[in-house]
Amino acid sequence: MSWPQNPDWASLLSQLPVAESVPNPDTDNFDGDANTDAYVLAAWVEIFLGDWPDQSLPIDLMTFVFDIQNEASGTTAINFSASSNASGFAFAGQSHTIDIDGTSSVSVPTLASTTQHAYVSSSTRSADGTQETVTISYNCDDTTVTGLGIRTHYDSSKVTLNSVTSVYESGLFIRPNLTQKRDELLEQLQGRVYRKMTDTEVTLFDYVVDGYIEDNPNEQTRDSYVGNYQFGVTG
Ligand SMILES: [Ca+2]
């Protein structure tokens, strides 16, 4: 008797955060700027360990490539707001200005105590002038916090989100994305096991993805994994 091959968990898990955020309408105007009508959410969480990101700072969190709208001119803002920040810490999101007609400049904020800083560290125009690539960085005087949820706001009449790259993976909980890929990834998994995963298994799978549980650490063979609920608590 032969057993089916397990899916390539190592590659699939890393692509499947608990949730994804596609561009949202900024109906609630979280950044207090009526011109920015869209935002993308990203969140990193280390609730149990409280050691995010556990490495020297600053770090780059993600890179957004914006298409500049044909009729756009002048300047347009990239703003930040916090959906959640670490207890006892202030959030300082430094607004950035894209100069559509020229070259955009960036400045690194001065590090303040017990403050989570988010800012644009690089803003460059493509050779053909149609795109602006914006890298968003993070700094804090404490490298062991519970995480950060951050919204990046922009004016969709001036720029639209073309792609998201170089997302910082450690503790990633909500991945910024253009489209929802979760269902597509789950289909890949289900095609390679005996049966369709139950809703409970899918939920467990998502917890595995975020590192809350370890996927079947004791299993040596066959296809148990999440399906057999042989998981161990990590952290
Ligand atoms: Ca707004």
C-alpha cells in the first residue's frame, strides 16, 4: 500500500498568512486626510512571545509599486495609520509625498523613545516614469514588542497599487496583497490529500501558518499533519 505524497507544506505555508488585505476604501478616513481614499493593511503579531521583530532595527516592512495615473500631476500623499500598536508604545507614521512631476525625497525620522515609527525610506520613479516604488520601513527603540498593524493610505485618483513585494515575513499575520490568494492556495493543498479539508482543519492550518501551533511535530510518516490534529503548542 502506498501513501499519497504530502503537499509541499514548507512552500505553501509561507505563502498563506492567516488573512490578507487587498486595497480597501478609506471610508472611515483613518489617516485624517480626505484626499487619500484607499488603504492597504498589513500586520505582524507575536502575541505570545512579544519579541517582534527580534532583530536590529530599522527594517524594511514591504515595498509597494504604484502606477501613476495618466492624468495625475503635482504631488500625492502616502500616509500611515496604526490598526494596532504595541501596548505602551506610541505610533508615529511619517507621511510621505510623491512628487509626480519630479523626484520624491525621503527622510528618516528621529528615533523617539517607546515609539513605533513607520516611514517611507525609499521612493523611486521607474525609467519610463509610469511607476513609483515605495519602500516602507520600521524603527523602534525596542526590538521585542507584540507587533504592529499598519495601514498605508494613498489617493487612488493619483496612484493605484500595482504590486506588493519584499514583505517582511517574520510574525506576518495579515499580508498586504492585490488579490485574495488564500482559496487558491488551499485548493492546491486539497488536490494532494485524500479528501477535502474540513473547515476545522482549514482553521488549524491557518494557525500553523502563523506559528501558533506546530504542524504535527511527532509524525514521521504518512499524511496526518493537520488532518489528525496532532499538533503541539509552540512558544
Ligand atoms: Ca484618508
